[in-house]
Amino acid sequence: MISLCTNMDGFKRIFLNTNKKDISYIKYIMEGYDGLGIVSTVAPSEALLSITFPEQMQQTLMLLIDAIRREGVLTEVITL
């Protein structure tokens, strides 16, 4: 699942569902994109992640998320 919300001036947060085994992979990929966003594990048992990112990076982040989804790493994608 992906859901998008605005939470503070200039930043947004997106939520992702994945498999537990893929949490570290997603964090590793995000670390390679300096300044793209900060990944946090919201619910480890459910493999729910959040990414907080600058609004101006939304298009780049969504392209990366689409690429990760095509790899089969994300279990469900829903944007609100």
C-alpha cells in the first residue's frame, strides 16, 4: 500500500507496504539518493514503511517507487 499525506510545511510523507525481507533493501536504495527522503519503519511486523520527503522531490521519488514496484518488492500500491 502507498498512501500520501502532507504533514509539515514543504514536506510530505508516503506509506509503503512490502515484505519483511525487503525492508532493508528499500532503505539501502533510498540511502543512495541523498536528500530524496527519510525512510522509517512504522510497523515492522506488518512491513509498513514511511518516507518523509521534500515536496520538490515527489516526482523523482514516485519514479523510484515505480521502479521498485516493477521489481516486485512492494506488495501493494495505493495513492490517496
